[in-house]
Amino acid sequence: MHNRKPEGPVADAVREIIEPQGYRLVSFSSEMIRKRLHVHCVLHHPEGIVLDALASLHRALEPRLEVLLESRDLRVEFSSPGISRVLASFHEFAVFCGCRVQVLPREAPEWISGVIASADEAGCVIRTDEGRDETFSPEMITKARLTE
């Protein structure tokens, strides 16, 4: 599994606004569509996404991005990761620490289910449903997904 944490000045500006409110940046993209810059952020909050909070984040973030990107024609969108998200990058283990997950190890024939007990850039610990702590590095994981 690769480890592509959202980086760069735009991702840093997004984090600066969202993290004090308890949100984490899962993924980020930006692209020009019909001469308008679209910025899309997937956010996670351990207690769920609140629409009023997103509106407040949007009001704080949009002017900052307009200055940073030197663009007045900007569209900022937020979305949640969903309850059965396929983890696209290893950095997401740290974002979803405490959440239920299924992991398919590279050398194992079946999925391992449990809760993400801890995670950093080097590895993660999954507390399995059987009560064992299993440690994984990014190279050891074929696929992973959130579960309910």
C-alpha cells in the first residue's frame, strides 16, 4: 500500500483551518474545470460530520485559498469518507485511528478485522476481533477498508 499523504501549500492551508475543529484531511484534489478551480476535500471527524461546522469551515477556508491560489473563481467542496471506505493511502490509518477496519495482508489468504489501535508513517497496530495486536507496515498490506 502506498503512503500518499496530502501535501503542499493548499493541503497545509486546509489543515490549518480544519484541524483546530477536530477534523482530519483524508484526501484532497484540485483541478481546473471550465476555467474554474475546483478544490475537493474529504474530511473525517471522530464524532461525524456536522453540516453547520462545514459551512463555518468553508467560510474560513475559501478566502484563504483565493489568496493562496490567486484565484477569485474558486469552488471548494467537502465530503465525508463514507462508512465503508477503501483506504487509498497508508496515512489514512492514522486519520481513522479508533475505527473498525478490515485489512488484507499481502501474505495472508483472508481479511483480518479489528480496530486501528495506533498508526504513524512507519506502521499501524490493529487490535483484532480475537484480542491480538497485529502490527503492519505499508508494504505488508494489499487492501484495507473501513467497516461498521
